Amino acid sequence: MSKTKIRIDYSKCGENGKVDPRDCHKCLEVCDPCVFLMHEALGYKEEDP
């Protein structure tokens, strides 16, 4: 099994790309959470299923 390559468009992170993507959370709202299993977001709380 190969690793999933994640490409982040930093220009969309926060206001004019000035926010760390781990603080922005837009990626987590769009992609399936399992894609980000190895990429912890700062302060992001996901509901316990």
C-alpha cells in the first residue's frame, strides 16, 4: 500500500494564505478524515463516532 500524497494550496489557508493549514481546517472539512490520520491538526476536535 502506498502513502497518500497530500498537496495543500497554501493560498487558500485562512486569510490570503497567512494561516498554518493545521490551524485553518478547510482541508479537514473537504477530505475524508482518514486521509489526515497521520497529519494531526492543531486544536481540531473530531466527533467520536
